[in-house]
Amino acid sequence: MAIAPEDRIRQVIATPKTTAKPKATPKSSVPKTPVNKNAESAPVETQPNRAVLDPKQYPMAEITTTTGAKVMVYTGGPLAGQDKDGNTPIQASAELPVTGGGSGGGGGGGGGNTPTFTATDGTVFTDKATYEKYQELLNDKRTISDTTRRAGESAYNILYKTFSEYGLGSLVESLQSYIKDGLSEDELTLRLRETPAYQKRFGANKQRIAKGLAALSEAEYIKMEDQYQEVMRQYGLPDTYWSKDPMGTQAGFEQLLANDVSNTELEDRLLVAQDRVLKANPEVLNALKQFYPDIKNGDILAYTLDPKNAIKNIQRKVTAAEIGGAALAQGLNQGQTPEEIQRYAARAEQLAGAGVTKAAAQQGFETVAGIAPRGGQLAAIYNQDPYTQQTAETEVFNLAGSAEAKKKREKLTALETASFSGQSGRGVLARERAGSI
């Protein structure tokens, strides 16, 4: 069944690009003078000698073939479209310099009696009407493609302008390859959020989602960062704690965002450090540095911003330093070696966890300072188990084991009383204990 020209066009558009094979052309295709068979002695004209052809009668021009090769072909006379070897190469462009040889319309390249027509995509036709309809469809398709590209370019420009306002235009530049697809602004935004650069810049969102929190929009994310930065500036933190890299990323901010810390909570943490540490007695600051030696003078406030610790844990550490400061104020020993100091730091945190406040510590350590040294002396005199500062703290602050600590003190009191039975009054340990608590 014959295929209509219109159907042929649709088939070509829907299938991969093909190039019609040119008809085989004899190596020597120069037409000869017709022979008159009725004349017995009619001369036979031979093919012209190509080496001596008149350039005016047989001009040549360079063309680009469908294979990309550069070839010189004749552009006029009976040899139009042929090269010097008699071959007829197929031209890639529809705008042919060939002016003769039977080519028609936008096609060309074919010598002899069969004209060819080459579309702008390289497809060759021998039927001019089919060629023209096919080329018209190609032009329509190109118009649609241009419209799509312009729409994509518009969406890209909007997105680029938006992110540039935050100093993040470079994140969007990777989307330029999608302009030709005509993606909308929303579609481009989805592609943007899949890029490694974007995920690094807004890394807290991935952690928030893993914790069941909602992801922040880019505007919300950057607004929170700006609020953190302003709070830190107001409280005089070193700029190393709030400055950002060229992409606007700050590792500390990422953790605060991931843990859903508001700027109000951030300020509360700073107030805890400022009011209870930096403005506290020197003994408290000294204890804090001893208990947590990694803290430097300029880092006291920033320490409270450690996102791995909740506000209660930070307060407990500050309270531990206050407890240690109260002990130091009474001249009590907290250890000499780093190991001993760390053990007492753990002890101070234990007291803080038991609910001992700064005021209770000041009162309690006054009592401990009165009974612990004498208790230790009596235990040594009467060969009893050691009575230490920790033993006295256990009883005074009512920690676990306070009953046993009390019995030990009462036993030492009884021994002291028995030793001074011939004298009036009770022993020193009993007097100190009864008079203080």
C-alpha cells in the first residue's frame, strides 16, 4: 500500500533521524553527446577532460557533507553537484551553493536527472512536496522548543534572583542545564534541593526530618541563623562562634537548628552562663575551670551553647561549679592531681543531681569544714575506718549511705567522750555536729 506524504512526515518525526541513501552515481557521470544511430559515421562525443575544464563554465565551491567532510563540488553546467572524481556527495545543509544539476527548493547535491531535497536536520527527500511539509513541521517543533526554553529561562532567573538575595546564587547555577526542559520554578526548586551543595548548606533539615521535625524553608532557615548571630553578638561572644563561611554555613548553627533551639532558648542559655558563672564569686569560676579544664576564659559563655547538652545539663554543670566554689571558700580539699579533681567534679555533679543548691552548699560545707578534719584525726587515733570529707558530706547533704556515715561519726563521738570521761562536757566532734546542723 502506498504511504501518503503526510504519513511519511509523521513517521519521520516519530522515529530516529535517518538519511536516505543517495542513488549510486557512476564514477564518470558527465553526459555524452547523443549518438545518431541513423548516421553511419556520426561522431561519438567523449567525456570532457576534468583536468582542463574552463573554471568560468565549470565553477566549484566547498560544501560540508552529512558526514562532516569538506568537499569541493561543481556548481554549474552539466557537472553541477559532482566532485572532481565524478561522485555526488550529499550536503548537510539545505542552503546549497549548487545552482544547476536539477536540484530544487532547499535540497540539492544530486546530479543527473533525480533532484534531492535536504531538510535542516539532514533528512534527504526526492519529493519536493513531502520535503516542504516535513521542513514546516521541523520549524514548528523548533518554535515549540524555543518557547519551552524561554519558559525555563524565566523560571531559572526568578529562582536565581531569590537565592541571590541570600547570597546563595551560586547554588542555583548548577540548574542551567535544565533551562531547555522548560521546568517551572517549583520543579527547579525540587531539583535544587537534590544537589549536594544545597544539602550541605541546609544540612540541619535532614537531621530535623530524622527527628520527626518539619524541614524549614530556605527563608525560615536563614532567618533563624540571623537571629542566633544577633543574640551571640549582643552577649559578646567571640566571632568564631557566630561567623559563617562563604556559603553562609556555621556548624554550631546547624546543630541548634537540628535540635529546634529557638533564639529565646539560646538567650536563656547565655543568661545562665552570664548571671551564674561570669558574675559569680571567683571560687565558682575557678571550680568551673578545674572541673572542666577544656574551658578557656573566652569560652565560658560559648560552653553553654553545646547543642549536645540540654539546658538542664548545662545548669547542673554550673551548679556543680557553684558547689565546688562553696567547698573552696571553706578551705576544703578538692584534690591535687587531675584525676582527683575530676573525681571531685563528679562528686559535685552528684550533689547537684541530689538537689543541692548554691545556698545549701554554702551552709553545708561550713558544717563539713567543722567536723571532717577532727573526724579524720579521731579515726586515726582509735584505729577506726577512715572518716573523710566525703563521709561528712554524705551525712550533711543526706546522700545515699548517710545513715552509715552518721553511725560512724557517733561512734567516734562516743570514743572521744569516753576518753575525756573525767572532764566536763562532750567531745569536740559531738559539739561541732550538734551546734552546726
